[in-house]
Amino acid sequence: MDFPHLDDSGRARMVDVTAKEPTVRSATARGAVHCSAEVVDRLRTGSVPKGDVLAVARIAGIQAAKSTPTLLPLAHVIGVHGATVDLTVTDDGVEIEATVRTADRTGVEMEALTAVSVAGLAVIDMVKGLDRTASLHDVRVVAKSGGRSGDWRRPGEPG
Amino acid sequence: MDFPHLDDSGRARMVDVTAKEPTVRSATARGAVHCSAEVVDRLRTGSVPKGDVLAVARIAGIQAAKSTPTLLPLAHVIGVHGATVDLTVTDDGVEIEATVRTADRTGVEMEALTAVSVAGLAVIDMVKGLDRTASLHDVRVVAKSGGRSGDWRRPGEPG
Amino acid sequence: MDFPHLDDSGRARMVDVTAKEPTVRSATARGAVHCSAEVVDRLRTGSVPKGDVLAVARIAGIQAAKSTPTLLPLAHVIGVHGATVDLTVTDDGVEIEATVRTADRTGVEMEALTAVSVAGLAVIDMVKGLDRTASLHDVRVVAKSGGRSGDWRRPGEPG
Amino acid sequence: MDFPHLDDSGRARMVDVTAKEPTVRSATARGAVHCSAEVVDRLRTGSVPKGDVLAVARIAGIQAAKSTPTLLPLAHVIGVHGATVDLTVTDDGVEIEATVRTADRTGVEMEALTAVSVAGLAVIDMVKGLDRTASLHDVRVVAKSGGRSGDWRRPGEPG
Amino acid sequence: MDFPHLDDSGRARMVDVTAKEPTVRSATARGAVHCSAEVVDRLRTGSVPKGDVLAVARIAGIQAAKSTPTLLPLAHVIGVHGATVDLTVTDDGVEIEATVRTADRTGVEMEALTAVSVAGLAVIDMVKGLDRTASLHDVRVVAKSGGRSGDWRRPGEPG
Amino acid sequence: MDFPHLDDSGRARMVDVTAKEPTVRSATARGAVHCSAEVVDRLRTGSVPKGDVLAVARIAGIQAAKSTPTLLPLAHVIGVHGATVDLTVTDDGVEIEATVRTADRTGVEMEALTAVSVAGLAVIDMVKGLDRTASLHDVRVVAKSGGRSGDWRRPGEPG
């Protein structure tokens, strides 16, 4: 078994998926931004609590899902037919979950991971003036459905 | 003290930096992809060990640094005047470090964080066929120099 | 009835269209640039009447139709399978009509509106050195066909 | 006097601005989305009044200001060093005002007009399911400052 | 017979392909970068022979295939479902071959030509510090398959 | 002497130009599209001779100059402060010349080469329905000025 994105000589390629059927596929990813107690407090109780902060991050995440083939050299250009990005303020910072859906030829795990990552970066961009140590953690796929490999849920992940 | 990206009503804005001086600024960020021992082994000793894998990720990271104002809604359009992305295979996966340099009006911390994140996503994209649990961790700024706030090194970070 | 782009908590999302059938859909939009009599005269009878002006605007409009999912955060990535942009010099400035066609899962009204708007902005960009008051007006969908909601023509609009 | 974007043969070109000085420049543009009384009512008093609607449009406008050289063929690649987009719900729909600032070689009137137009299109995208006649009106520059031609305010425009 | 991209008045348009069937289509293009014997020697036997040079060009070519509708005004937005770019160092410089595959409504000849051209430009970018005369040559389609016009091989081209 | 874009281990990097002075720089590139006598004839004497063909290519070239840092992984994000693209119909096809100017930290040779290449690809896109053998040739820098290495004219090139 070898890396599917490399040919026999180790050269990168975009894997040919023309023979795959367009079917409904979905992927959900999660991750978290850690930031200081002061920032968390301000996100919850400031004079303008949160304001547009979570909206900006949500939109950045949705837009990033659509930019995946531009960002990842070997990703396919596919239709993006549904996307949600949810952010929740916690005691440690902000938790992020993104779900992307398509009716096309490849899975959308990378689109979901990209949405979570960029939403997290957008949060960091907005809070870095208050906490320069803000950081992004544990970006991972937690579930996928559809496609040849079928449904999968990451072991140990809450539903 | 409030979020600089929000006005008094909590509305997002791109902060005005026209009064800032263009000076040489630099930022370094780090992060890591975790993946299975099997993938690590293949990255080290396969029949085509690594092949283009690290090159693809390196280039994805450099390109992403340049895409930062497209990805992050409130980021400024600035010149990107230098960028390096280094990847090292470890026992746990791949460690990533990116340094971005500019001679412009804002810091480039977000450019460095974006480079690390997208380089990590590119690694995950290439190994996900072998390990669907591959994930991105601990993306953070470790050092910056230049600009009004001067030099900074993240406490506890190796040099 | 609520905004389809908002969930129950008012959070933006990209509406899931995976269950929609790919069918042929079309949308036509119109709008107008108003500019001074002097600019209109020059567009008609200058030493190089018009030159590339209308071609530049036409191409900007066609390109913009393709950029719709990048510009509008909640728009889907779909195929764009046909586009025309027509510009007509009138006594008041330039009238613009764009028609976009697709064989995909969503309507293309936003693609047509985006084509008209950006074609108009391109005209303004080229004439603003002669008339800084040039402006964009009445950008609206005038007809659509295909999709679940079927054909529609804007009341009172000439055919 | 001829179109500055055309050479003597009428061919489009990007005007050479290398000899211009980088100075602080600002431009403000306005426009309006017209939509039905029902949509206005829902924007004001629905169960989730507005939700992210205005935030999505604001961010789309800010992002579009940065995309101006991609959208308008003859526009220069310049730094965008500040941007605000404000939306106000009125009896007729939504009024939009955008201000863009730069410390670079050209004015930013087109950036401000593009921000208003795309913010308006984003509003239309979100309300079109409730009102397919929603439309964009009166997109114009209302003020500019800086650069060789100095300050200007559109006659008859409220401050 | 006239240019299909022009209407009866000579105005550019994106040809309507909504009536075409999505089928598997493929196109292969070739071209060459010419550069000095010194650069060729360095690509073959330097202290870090080639390093990432060919990988950078390969990835630039794959990415460019995906950017075709952004670069070419009248090109359609279609799915890109497979892409390979191969580079070979020769006595005269670097030979490039790209193959692009899709299961969509139009041929991918332009995608293959764009991949070869941009891969070649990326090579020139990397060697221009050593040889400012490096240049791009003979970019042409050598074979296509699928679609209404069926299979074709360029006369006189080696298989 | 080694490739400046590779570090000591052969890894690609974006060269640091923060220490370079912003100065006025210019580069001119040329190339040619070869196509059949029939296409040349149609470009000259058809019922709609040329129509928008050369305008589309000219605009594609200007836009491509601005896209250079997106297309070429190691190219810097710089200001593009002037661009012209000229196309001339000849007995063999279309000759293309592009000049790009900047007042920034790096030369613009790659921007000029990219403009010529993409203008040529746009021509091929428009004529390929009439001549599938249309091809791109001899894309090279013919002159540059400004910057540390000063002025240069390609030997043997007409002025």
C-alpha cells in the first residue's frame, strides 16, 4: 500500500476520480481555539459581547470550504452543496464544528477540516490583539458518510 | 480594552493601518500533524519514501501565506516578501514551522499561522487514505519581530 | 417563514442542496450605469469611440459570474455552463443585461446579478477619470427559468 | 481628453502609476437594496431578527474591497489598509455605506464601490427566497480624500 | 463557420454547454523550457540536484489546471477530476507533459495547456537567477479523448 | 552558485526581499500563437473580423500579470502598477508583447511572461474550435529595466 497521491516514482498527482459516481457525501470536523480567560470573559460579557466575532469566523469557515481546491494542491474541484460552521464559547476558548455536504465524486473531509481550521484562524486574528498566545488545536474529522468507504465515526468522539 | 476588530456597536471592520510605518517584520509559527505509526514508517522508509509529500505541503504553506487576506475577512492586503516552511518527520507525525517576512504596515503572525495550518492540511490530505484519524495540533505563534510592539518569543518554546 | 440562510438561532449557513436535481436553469438580470452627457458622447463619437471599453466590461461581467461563490459567502460552488453580457450605450449612460445558464443544482440569479454589477463597475472604472459621479442603478433579476419554482418574468419588464 | 484606460488605438491598458507617490487616500461609497415590506419587517422583528444577515453582508463587502483588482481588469494591485461597511435597515430595504483607506499609489473609489455592490448582492442573496424582486440601487461615490485631485464631496449628498 | 466564442456582432460570450452530456474526457499537452547548459547541468548534478525544483513546477501545473476558468475569460467552470504533470530534464532544458481528466460537459484541452504553461513558467521563475534567457516553447495539445468530437492525436507526435 | 529558491537542503522557499529598496522596475516579454492560415484569414477578413478576440486576450493577459503570485508558488506578492498587452495578427498567427511596471521590491519579468502566456492561451481557447493544432511559442523576456541588476536587452531581439 502506498500514498495514493504519489505515482510509482514518488511524484505528486491528482488522483483520477472520473470513474467514481456522484453520490451524496458528508463530513464533519472539529477543532478548538485556546485563548486567555480574559478573552473568554470578553467574548461572554464585554460591553459588546462577541459582536460579530463568531459570525466573522463562521463565514470565514464556510468560504474556506469552497476554497479547498485552491489551498490544497492535490484536491479536486468539486461542487460544495451545503456547509455549516458552529462556534461555541467555552472556558478554554472557542470550540468549532463544521459539516460539509456534496453530491459529487469525492469525499469532503478536507473541506470540513479546512473550514474548521480557517474559522479558528479567523478567531485568532480577532483576539490576537488581546492574547498573542491564542492557538489552534485538535483539528480532526469526527464523522463521514457516503462514498465507497461508507459511514465512519471517530472512536471516542461524542455524537 | 475591546476587540480592535469591532467598532463600538460590535460590528466587524478592517482596522485602519494607514498611519503605520512600513518596516521589516517577521513572524514564526509552529504546529504538528499527528498520524499513525504506519504512515510515519512509510514517510521514512517506503519504496518511495516521502516522494513529493513534504514538497507539496511546503508549497501549499507558502501559497497559503500569500492567500491570508483572502481567507481571513479582516486581514489587510500587504506585501509578502519572504516565506519558508519546514517540515520534519517525527515519531508522532510531522512537525511544521513557518516563517514569514514583510516590509509593510502590519505584522505577519496570521500569515505564519495560515502557512502552518494549510501545510498541515496538505499533509493530512495526502495521508488520509492510509490514516483517516490524522489531525492537526498546536498551531501557535512562537516568535515575532519588528513593528510597534517589538520582539516577542513565546514562553517555554525551544529556540 | 424565515430566512433560509439562517438556522433557528439566526446563524448563517450554506443551504443544503444535495437533494436537488441537476437541471437546466437560466437567469437574466439588468442594470444601468449613469454618466455625464460628455462621457456618453465620447463613447459614441470620440476619436477612438468606445475602443475596448464595452469589451472590458463584458469580460469583467462574464468572469464575475464565475466568481460568485467566492464573492457571496453563502452561495454554492456550481458549474457555470453559459454566460452572455450585453452593453448598450444610451443617452443616460450604459445599459447592461446578463444571462447565465447552468445544468446544476441551484438557480443562477445571483450569478446574473453579479455579472451585471461587476460589468457596471468596470464601466465606471474606465469613465471615472472623466466623470467622478458615474453610478450604478437598478440591478435586478428580470427573468428566470428552470428549477423547482419554474419560470418567472419580472412584472412590467420589457421582453 | 480621452479615456485614460485606452491607448491611442482604443486598446485597454492598465495605466502606469509608478510615478505617483504613496499617500493616504480614502473613499466612501453608498448604495441601497430595495426589498418588500415583508422582508423589512422580518429584518426588524422576526423570531431571529436579522441574525447574521447584516454581518454576512458586511464581511462580503470588506472581502470584496480586497478583491477589486481581481474583479476589475484595469484596476491596480494596491494595499488595502482599512475598510468599514455599515448597513442600516430602512423602510425600503437596506442602506449601505463603505469606506476604504489606503496608503498607496491610487485612489480607492473602485474599492469602495465594489464593497457596497457586493454587500448589497449578499443581502439580495439572503432575502431572495422571500422576495425575488429585491434589487440594488444608486451605488455611487459620495466622498474621497487624498491624492493629486484632493478632497471631493458629491454635491447634494448628506454628510 | 465563425468563432464560436463570438456572437453575430463579434461580441465575446461563454458558449452555452448546458445541453452537452457529462462524459469522461481527457486531454494531454506538451511543451518545453529552454535554458542554458549550466542550468541543465545544475539540475542534473549540483550539490542539491533539482531539490524541489521539479516538484514546485509539477504542483504549480496541477494548481493551474484548476485555475483555468479564472485565467481564461470564456472558459467554463467545470469539475477537474484528475491531473498529472511530468517534467523531464533534457539537454536543452525541461520537457513538460500534462494530462487532465474530467467527467463533465466540456473538453479539458485548455486545462492541459494551462498546466504545461504554468509549470514551465514556474521552472523559469526558479532558474531565471542563473539564466535570464530561459524561455517557454511549443506548448500544444498532443492528444484528446472523449466528447462529441471523439479521440484525436496530433499528427507526428510521439505516443 | 545555486538556485536562489532552494535552501542548502534543496527545499523550496520564497526568497527574502525585505532588504531590497522599492524602485521603479519594468519588464517586457514576447511570444506567439501559431495557427492555421484559415484562422489567420478569419482574424483579418471574416464577417466579424476579430470582434472581441484580441480584446479578450489583452484583458486575460493584464489580469494574469496580477495573478502571478497565485500561479507561481515562489513569486512575491507585490504591487502591479502598470501593464500593457499588445497583440498583432501575422501570417503565422498572433504575436504578443506585454510590458509590466512596478514601484516595488522585485523585478516583474515573471509578471510579463505570465501575461504573454495567458494572453496566448486565451487566443488558443477562442480559435481551437477552428484549429485544434493552435500552439504557443517562444515566450521570453526581451528587456528589463530597474533594480540592482540594471537594464538588459535580450541579444538579437528587435527593439
